[in-house]
Amino acid sequence: MLARLQALPRLVLPAGVLVLTLVGLIAAPPVAVVALLVVFALVFWLATLSWAALDRRGQLLRMVVLGAIGGVLTGRVTQLF
């Protein structure tokens, strides 16, 4: 899968993540939760792949980003109920 991502034009992945994040922040909760889950899974997967090569600061930054996405995701899930 990583080879497929590398074969795409350079801006496809960041643009896709940006679009999904905006959908997650703006759309109705059922759609938003799905979009944010995709973003969380992608960021988690990429962080896992690069974890061993990162210094402590890079690892901390990845954890903060995942925590922020998880916090927004939790907020959107609670709007469902």
C-alpha cells in the first residue's frame, strides 16, 4: 500500500487528508465520524511506520496529532447520541 501512495502525485495525499479533515469538522456527525476515522487510521499507520526512525520530539509530535484527531473524533461521536 505504501508503494501505491508513493506512486501518486505528491499533493494527492495531503489534499485528501485536508478534504477528509474538513468534512470531519463540517459535515453531519455520521459522515464526520467516518471521515475522521479514516484520517486517524491513516495518520496512525504512517506514524507507526516511521516511529523507529524518529527522535523523541518527532514521536511526541505524532502523539499530539493523534490525540488531537482522537479528541475531535470523540466530540463528533458524542454528537451522535
